[in-house]
Amino acid sequence: PSTIDETTFNKIIALNTPVAPALKNGLTPEQTAQIDIVKNIWLYSTTKKLTPLLEQLKRISNVTSYIKVNELFKTIRLNGVKQTIVNGTLSIFSDDTSKHLLRAEFLRIGLKYDGDKWSLSGLTEKQIITNQETTICSLKGSTLEVPPQTILGIEVGRIRNLTKFRTLDNQILSVPTKHIQYV
């Protein structure tokens, strides 16, 4: 069927989830939350509702949490294919604005993007510093001028001629790649 109800979905997911037998309903609260996130990511992807999908991604706090949720997600089919959350959502929401918002969430979670591929931790963390006066930009479009020799943070990916980096307070910002070097 093209749609399934919550009960059927939970049965499918529960078959692939190791559980402690003495727990209520056989699931821990963490597993219940993970199932809920997966169910909603699947639902909002298939119905092409970006805003509620982004809200579900916000419930994934870090790479460890992403790995657990993604393992469950890969047990179900999205558009007839078993795939990762990243691949599934980016293939459904293919316009530039949606991709930008999804990528921002994946970077916030801590996934790495090299301009071509997403990974969990495949890139070594590289601290970057400005080599000239430049402008850094937030994902919301706010800008800030920074002087040369300013340590910006850890590189998390590159897109076109921009380098994305994570600041000490976990913000994801970007800077022109030609204006930075590695520490």
C-alpha cells in the first residue's frame, strides 16, 4: 500500500528493534521516540511537507542519535526504496530552498558534507582561520565582517566556493573558501 497506519508502521519497526523484554510495550522511551521520529520523517516526506519534516529533524540532537534513527529509517521504504534519511529527504525535496534547509539541519546534527557526499565522521576536523579580511554568513543570511587571522571554528563541509564551519557555540556559518586556511 502507498500509506500505512501507525499501528502497522510500529509493528514493522518493532520487528527490527532490539528491546528489553521487561519494558512496557517492549520498548524503551528512547526507542519509542526514535520510532515516532522515523514514522513522521516518512510521513512528511511522502506527503511533501517540509516544515513538519524539519521539526522532526530538530528532534535528532547529534550524530549518535542520527545513527540510531537512521538505522530504523533504513528498514522501511520511501518511494519504494530503502535509503538513508539524507538521501530520501534530499531526493524528495529537490528545490534549492528545501535542500538548503535540509542541509542546514544535517550540519546542525553533526553530519559532514564535502560538497558531494554526506558522512557521519569521514572527514577529519580541520580548524580554519581567515587569511584576509572577509565576511562570514549565517544560514539565515546575517553577515559579519571579520579581520585577518581570526580563528573561525571547525570545517564541516564545502559547497561551491564556500566553506561551512561550526563555531564554538555550535552555529553553522559559511565563509568564502579562498579567504581561509587551516590552522
